[in-house]
Amino acid sequence: AQKVTQAQTEISVVEKEDVTLDCVYETRDTTYYLFWYKQPPSGELVFLIRRNSFDEQNEISGRYSWNFQKSTSSFNFTITASQVVDSAVYFCALSETRDDKIIFGKGTRLHILP
Amino acid sequence: DAGVIQSPRHEVTEMGQEVTLRCKPISGHDYLFWYRQTMMRGLELLIYFNNNVPIDDSGMPEDRFSAKMPNASFSTLKIQPSEPRDSAVYFCASSPRGGGGPREQFFGPGTRLTVL
């Protein structure tokens, strides 16, 4: 069965520090997709990235970067030079190609302190 | 482009009343999902549709919950009768056709339901 674990329930860092959010997943499929979503205090869920299991290249988008390591079944998310606006709950998610469902982790609440 | 639209944004009702939540997906998207979010259980998938057809409703808590999608631009989630434990934020999301696997989902702003 598919499963996503975000072991960090809550993290607090001071503004401008780098922070990494961990995500470990379980699946029996060889083809699958991984996602990250952001949920700011306003409540809506915002899509950040989608990555398929065959693409292990790390991705960078501005201050955001993602490290996908199949060997450890991890898909970690790093925010560089964090800002107060990055404060949110971040969800990692997994989807197997056998269906179209996305299974979400429990989320990591990130506090960026000014 | 308009995103996913949900109404109402807030709903307060009394136990035993019928509640209907509404969703308009992004035009052209083939998939529609209903989720419930609570502190205790996190984000749970209730049901999803593909081309207006329910595909998986295994997440629907019980018979009090029902969902319909009469056309490509409208879906409802109904709770009858409502109970205090149904209090949660209900999200609707839509996604385009895959074409290389499940695609990203775009979420609406959610409906915050409080059942007294």
C-alpha cells in the first residue's frame, strides 16, 4: 500500500535560514508520481511540484529546491534564505499510476520567525 | 482563468440538518476530487470523478454522505443528516487528463463546515 511520512510535525526557523522538509514514501509500484503542496494560513492548497519516479534530477525553482532519492524513498524539499511568507503547512504526496488518487502526508507546519 | 470555485465558503448548521456543498471545477479538467481536512485526520480523499462518473467513493465516511456530478462544470457533496463530527474544511479539486500519469490537482478555497 502507498504511504507518505512527514516525520517533522512542526519546524521553526529564523528568517533567512535554510530549512529542509523531509518526506519519505512507500510504494510497490515502479512508476509513481510525487508532489509537494503548500497550505498558507489563508487555507487554500497550492501546487508546488510534480515529479515522476523516472526523473531523479534535482529541481530548483528560485529559493525552492527538491531532492529526489529513490534509494532512500525520499523526496525532500529545501527552502533557501527563508522568508516570513514561507510560513505554511507543506504537504508531500504520492500517486501511483494504477489510479488517479493522491495520497497526502500529514504535513509539516513551518514557522519562519522574523 | 478562474480556479476551482466552491460555495459556500462557510456553513454553520445544526445537527440533523442537510448540508450541500458545491463545486465548479476548472474548465476542461476531466477529474474532480472531494477532500475533507481535520486536525485529527489530516487531508482525506472522500470521492473522485472522471468525466462526471464516480470512480472511487471508498473514502466516503458513511451513507449520510453522497456526491454527484451532473455535468462537467458542477458537483455537489451532500451530508444528510449532519452531525457535529462532520465539522471540517471540505475541499474540491480538479485536474486535467493524465498523459503520462496522474496530474497535479488544483484546489478550491474550501468550505468550512461547522455542525452544532
